[in-house]
Amino acid sequence: MYKISIAKRIFHFKQPAGTSRGVYTERKSWMVTISDGEASGVGECAPLPDLSCDALPDQQYEAALQQFCDQLASSMQIPYEEMRDYPSMLFGLETALLDMESKKNGNGLLFDTPFARGEKGITINGLVWMGSYEEMLGRMEEKLKKGFRCVKLKVGAIDFYKELDLVKRIRERFSHREVELRLDANGGFKPDEALYQLELLSQYAIHSIEQPIKQKQWAKMAELCRDAPLPIALDEELIGVNDPEMKRQMLRIIKPAYIVLKPSLHGGMMGCREWIDIAKEEGIGWWITSALESNIGLNAIAQFASSFPLTMPQGLGTGMLFTDNVPMPLEIKGDKLWISKNS
């Protein structure tokens, strides 16, 4: 029988993180520690308010998490099917079990990959948060100076034509051969304006845009994926779609170019594996990103990502966001995330 404890933690952003849904100044997580008497492991359960399908009020969240922990403690197995609608909790339990096993094995690796062994880095995109025009331009310059070849720009919160001008200025200085530009609208465009806006953006060699309109508008999103002159990636659209057949049905109807996977939001590691398998069947590309977890979650997501053959930059550059992060041997060198062997 396992012994499991839960501890709530609040992390504080170095600077406010702005999206089209609002601004985050702090991040709430629940750390789950699992022990079998021989070793113990830690996992992070970090739902995003107003976004995660399991973002419940604190007391309810803790009660549901405790119930799943009790089931795991007695059966020594994660109740996967019962946890499909609780992805952040599932991801935390999956991580804690992998961490415990890695301590017992003595290698400390959640996944035995060149990245996890510190032998190879994962290419990542730089992330430019929303802000004023001047702030976003400054952040963009900073990412490019650090050596990022792929930059993701959050759009949809300030005036669209200012964002369009920002994209134009970036392209005037850096060609698409020098910098791959990804956009993330977080559902910020209006359905009746989105196609025109995407047409304007497409003249600047955009790699893709995530979630141009709000989720749960399958017909409209399918229309955009069909008619837009630039590739569309689904992100929030995947939240709450936890049944494998529903996943397949949604991808067949909408036909996006890509899906963007976050274990805390999209079914834990189990659910993300399902998404990847179905996407491959449907000829849809994918990449994995973190969802503002602390380094506990980021480390697990990065090692999980490294267990797949990666063909494009991943979204794993969120480890420097908090003033009070959990110390981990994760570091960004140029445009790659590494696990430092010297730590």
C-alpha cells in the first residue's frame, strides 16, 4: 500500500503573464508525494482557472484529488478511466509514480532518453507574452538576441492592427528562414472577423496560429481550417474532449494542421498519447507544451516529450517564470532546453 500526501503551493510570476483570457500574477499547484516505504516521488497537479476541465474551487479540487489518491494508495494503480475528466490530477499522479520508480531504479530518470540523461537538448520556441505594443516588441527583441529560431507570439488582446504591425516589423527584420513565427490567439478573434484577420497575417510567412476563435464552435473552426491561408493549430479546443472516439471525431470534422498538447489540460500523459496516436492516423502534426507549471511539472513534460521523435520546436520555455520556483537542473541554452548533468 502506498502512503500519499498532498501539499498546496502558490508560485508567483516574476512579471504578470498576459493572455486574451486575462493576466496571471500567481499560480496555484498541489504537490502529491507518493511513497512505498522504499522510495518516494513527487508530482504536480496544476489546473488553470477558467480553462482546465477540472478547475474546481480549492476545497472541491482537494477533495476529488484526495479521493483519487486514496484509490491509488489502496489498489496501487491509477484509476485511469475514472480520471479522464481530471487531467491535471492524473498528470500529477502519473509523474509522482514515475518519480518514485526512478528513485528506486537509482537513475532518477522519468523516461530514459538522451534528453533525460543530459546528453541532448530539446529545441523550444521562445514565448512573447501579451502586453503593450512596446513591451511585446522589446520581449521579441530579447528572445531573438538569446538565439531563438522559433518564437511564439501571444495575440488577440491588444488592437489587432497593432499586433499586425508588430508581426510586419518582425518580418521586415527577420525572414522566415531566420525566424519561424508562431501565433497564439487563445480564442481571441471574433468568428465573423477571423478569416479576414488570418488573411492579413498570412502575408508574413506565419508557421501557424493556435486557436484563433473560442473553442466549441466546430463548424466555424472547420471552415477556418479549410479556408484560411495559414495553418491552424487546436489547443483549448482539446480541453474536455477526453473520450478516444470523441477525439477522433473532432479531428476528422475540424481537420486542423496541428494540435498542441498540454498533459495538465489534455488528459495527462495517457490522454496525450491517445491524441498523438489519433493525430498520426489523421495526418495531423503536433507538439507538446507546458501549461505554466512549476519546474516539477515542466521537468516531467519535457522528459515525456523527449520519449517521442520530435520534428519541430516544443513549447517548454516556461521554467523561468516564477520568483519562487522549485529548484531543478533545467536550463535554457540558446534555443534548447537541457537537463544539466552537473546539478
